[in-house]
Amino acid sequence: MSWHKVTLPFKDCGVNGKGSQLRDAFGVILVANGGQPFDAAVFAQTSDDYESVYFYFSPAACQLAPALVEQFQGVPCPGPPFVGKLVALEVGDARAWDLLGVNKPAGLS
């Protein structure tokens, strides 16, 4: 499976919005699986114009929660373009940064 991207309007990503629902739902699935696999993770990035938030599901996250990716209309995409952009690990093990080769934001060790 490949990376998948879910795009949500920025205005829908506040408290109790669709972004929170996506994070919470994946968190429940990941916890139910004992936090594994360690490379099952969801990262997020805000668009340059702050109109959208992109949620990136790693390949392992897609395998763990295919119905969730489908529910939020995720589409296949290349690995996230994190270089030079602020990105957050929304749900997953901190080891996912290194396991997936995702560039960490400056100051994150």
C-alpha cells in the first residue's frame, strides 16, 4: 500500500471538527492494536494559504485503518513533501519519524 492523503478545510480542523474526529478515530484503532505497527502513523501539514490541512497516512496506517482512509476520502500520494515545511506527527509512535524517513521539524529530537 502507498501513502494516502486526506485533505480537509482548515475551518473544519478545530476542536471537535473533522480533523479531531480523524485523529481520534485512528488513535482508537492504533491503541486497539497495541500501538503497533510502529510505522503506522498520521502526519499533518497546513497548506501555505491556510485554507486546508493535509493528513498523511503512512502505508502501515492505511493497512491498519483502510475504512477510515476511505471514509475521509483519502487518495494515494507520494511520500509527504515534508522537506522545508512544518509538519506534525498527529497520531503514532515517535519512532515513526525515523522508521518512515520523514524529516523532523527543527528542534525536534
